[in-house]
Amino acid sequence: MTTRLELLSDWVAEVAERTQPEQIHWCTGSKDEYDSLVQEMLGSGDLRELNQNNYPDCYLHLSDPHDVARVEHLTYVCSENELDAGPNNNWMAPAEAKKKMEGLFAGCMRGRTLYVIPYCMGPLGSAYARYGVEITDSPYVVVNMYLMTRMGQGALEEIEKKGRFIKGLHSIGELDPERRFIMHFPEELTIMSYGSGYGGNALLGKKCHALRIASYQARTEGWLAEHMLIVGVENPEGETHYLACAFPSACGKTNLAMLIPPESHKGWKVWTLGDDIAWMHLDENGHFRAINPEAGLFGVVPGTNRQTNRNAYETIQTDTIFTNVAVTADNDPWWEDKDTGEPVSDWQGRAYDPANGPAAHPNSRFTVAATHNPSYSTLAEAPEGVPISALVFGGRRAELAPLVYQAKDWAHGVLVGASVASETTAAATGEVGIVRRDPMAMKPFCGYNFADYWAHWLSFGARSDKLPKIFHVNWFRRDADGKFLWPGFGENLRVLRWIIERCEGRVDAEELPIGFLPVPADIDLTGLDVSDETLAQLLSVNREQWQVELEQIGEYLDSYGDRLPTELRAEHAKVVQALA
Ligand code: OXD
Ligand code: MN
């Protein structure tokens, strides 16, 4: 298989000339191809077989110990004009970045196979889908792309019809952190990634294409590419509302997307459409419609058990690639809080010793097809997407942010999104637990200047009067002893219900300077061990703390200088004044 599209065959030839692979493999995307790559990697030691009786078709990959997370400090947006990348991105001039990358790629595939992966982000043939081709020298990337995207022959045919695609060039190089860069050229719809095999750096369809490049494309084409899960909540009467929710990495998007209603909520159902990325367009009636560009789940493993996320737990019993988990004496995968079994060897393949830290890496991952999830929505593959009733922002905040509140209108909601801050997690290299600004949970993923991004968000206000309502949630508030006040997980449905009731105009709310808060009686606590006092604490808004927060938000927004939309500044001033 090659291609009749010259643009593609010329690019593959040019890359092969530079990288000097031993052979070129055009991926068909068939199950046979997946199986034979798995066999090859079992032979090379890239994959290890897990207990096939307990975990059929599950494999383990142990990465280089210095290649376990996204590397934001080595990730660049290389627009012609530095201001177009904005203070939110690392920037390098495109010519300089290309020169650097061409140097790294020179001869890097000697003795290796160059794989060509045509892929589709979104349901194949959907008007909202977009296409790309990743070239890589990593068979691990190929099998993960097989699970995470619609890849192979079908995608190639669409690419040939369109004559366009996002170019993504990847090599694991030497896996040397000193020779590692993830470069994006939004104006050329091109990605170059060198020196890492970790998902977020190497599966180029995900963060690089579906967020950084797509966010840039979305702005020029009038839509939104967001770091959001998509979930359907069906009430006992059979009516379903769809919500798109943006939380920073490792803040529970996968858990919320796969939520299991608690015992107290008979007749309620929750459907997963996506757990990480939403592409949203305005339809001809002025409604937001969302598709999930991905076809698989690349989720954090530790913490997953029958109580926290039964759907995920069941999803990863078969046909799953585990990366950087521990194993038991039975050769089953093991991770912290698995609630069963014990580790005998850790994520580095060493005999388990608690003195070495967690047995599974805190950012260890599962890769599995989305169709495996028992709560996968029948509409997840709908080419026209699903209508979105509410957009929900959230962060991991021990203090300050109440359990839930609603923005007063669209422009205020954009400020609420732009103000998101969260404690950092293990999903990215760096210190964990520091509060940092993560507007719309897109700090690591927006492919252009946040000031222009907020202006783009604001522009929807004038395009439709049927926009989703905007909310903010915080499942992570703690008491003075550091204990979580809210049980989270399945019980979050109680908060989603209030959100939906607000969208339907069925409940009143208390208007505060920061937004609309629930009347406590409207959060259903039936069957839950949360007292009225705790709920009051969860919904409390401390004026002094909020004044400090708004001051910090103001300083942060000011750092975007003249490009900051005046409307956003005005929204901020309104809240400051109301709080004074
Ligand atoms: C992810 C991330 O892997 O956000 O989804 O880091
Ligand atoms: Mn993510």
C-alpha cells in the first residue's frame, strides 16, 4: 500500500531520505496488523505479556524511566509571529525550530521501520472530522494509535479525496531528555516530535493535533477544540442532556465521563461520549454540537477500582495496553488502590520495594478502545455529534471554589473558564500540588495566544442566543484537617442534576457576585453521608479569599497586555466591583 496523493507520497519520501529507515510500512489499520505488531514487540521486549487467562489480550509496556509524562517545558508553538503563540506557550521561530528538528531527525531511523499512519479524528466521514498522517519509528505508537484513532485504509481514502492532512513526524530518537522537543507549526498544520515515546508527546493525534493544531484551526474556521469530556445524563423519564466538561489533566475527567449512578439514583443512566477532548460546532439552529475526535481511552490507571470507576475497571480487563504499571506474582497488572492483589515487581521492572515509591507510576496509563466501555453512548459515533446543554469548568482546589456555581451569562462564563486554576498533577513533568492558572484546562494545549482564544470564545455570544449555560465545579474542597468534604465519583451526579435543572429553568438559585449558587435544598443529599453543615461549607464563598483570587486573576489577565479582549477585562471589573 502507498498512496495516489502526491503530497503524501512526496512527504514520506522526503522524510525517509532524511531519517534513513531500514523499511517503510504503510499501516492498513487492520486487526491482523495490530496482532502482528504486538507479536513483534513481545519478541523485542517492547511489550510483555500479562496473565492471558485473567487479562486476555492485555500487554504491559515499561517505558524509559525518564519518559513518563508530557513535557510542557519542551513543547513549543512555532508561529511566524511570537505574539501569535502568546505568553501561554513556549515559542521558537519556525525556521530555527525546523533546523533544530531536521538535525535531530537526520539518520534517526537507521535500522528501524518507518510507519506511515493515516488517521481520522472524529467519526469517519463526519463533516466535523479532521485527518492527519503520523510518521513514526515506534511500533508502540502504532498500536496505541490503532486503539485511539480511526486509522489506516479508511482514513487514507478520505485524505486522498480531500487532498489535505495534518503532517505529524515523530521519532523516539534516543529517548534522551536533552534531545527531546515537541514542536507545533500551526500555520503549516505540521507537528514534529522527537525523543519521547510517552502518549501525550508521541500519539500525535491526541494533544498535538486534536488540541494544539485543532484549536488554531477551530479559530480560523469558527468552532472550538477543547480539553473536555462529553457525557450524557439520562433521567428516569428517558430524557438525556449532554454536558461538556473541562478539567485539567488527572482531575477526574475519565471518572466523570464513565460515572455510575449511586444506589440512591434508580433509573438514572450516564453515557460516555468522550473522556478528554471535545470538538464543538454551532449547528444551523445555533446549538453547540460536540463530537469526540478520539476512538479510545488513554487514562490514568492508579486509583481505578470497582468503587471509583467500575466502568473503567471493567473496560480494562481485556484488550488493553498498560504502560508503567506494576505486576503481581500471577503476572496480573497492579496499581495503587486496585483493591486486590499485591505487587511483586514495580513499573521499572524491579522487585517491588516500598522504599522506591509507588509500585505503579502515578501517571501510568491504560490504552483501550472506547467501544469496550459498558457505558459507551450509541451516539458517540454520530457524525453530527450531540447537542450540548451545559459547559462545565473545574479544577482541583482545596479551598475557595464552591462545589458548584453558574456563570451569569456567556461573557461571564468565559471569564469563569479563563480563571480556572488547579493543583498540578503527575500528568506533566514538574512539581505536583502547586496551584497554577489553567484557563479552560487548556494551558498546556492551546495552540495560540490565550488572549485571541478568549476573544474567539467571546465571539460566540453574538452568534447565537441558544448557547449552553456555563458552570464551575470543584470536587476537591477540603476541611481544616485536609479531608475531602465531598465524596465525589458517582455522587457527582447530584451536582450534574442541579446543573441540568438550571439549564431547564426548573430551579432558582442564589445570586452572588461570583455567580449563581444552589439553594442548598436543591442539592439532593438523600442516602448520602453529607450533613447540611458540610454542604453549607461546600457552598460557602469567602469574600476576602475571593477578593485575593480576583486580584490574582486580574494580574494574570493583564499579563496578556493589549491583546486581552476589553470585554473580558470588563467582566472581571464587574465581579471585582460586586465583591467590594
Ligand atoms: C492527558 C493529559 O493525558 O491531559 O489526557 O495529560
Ligand atoms: Mn487530557
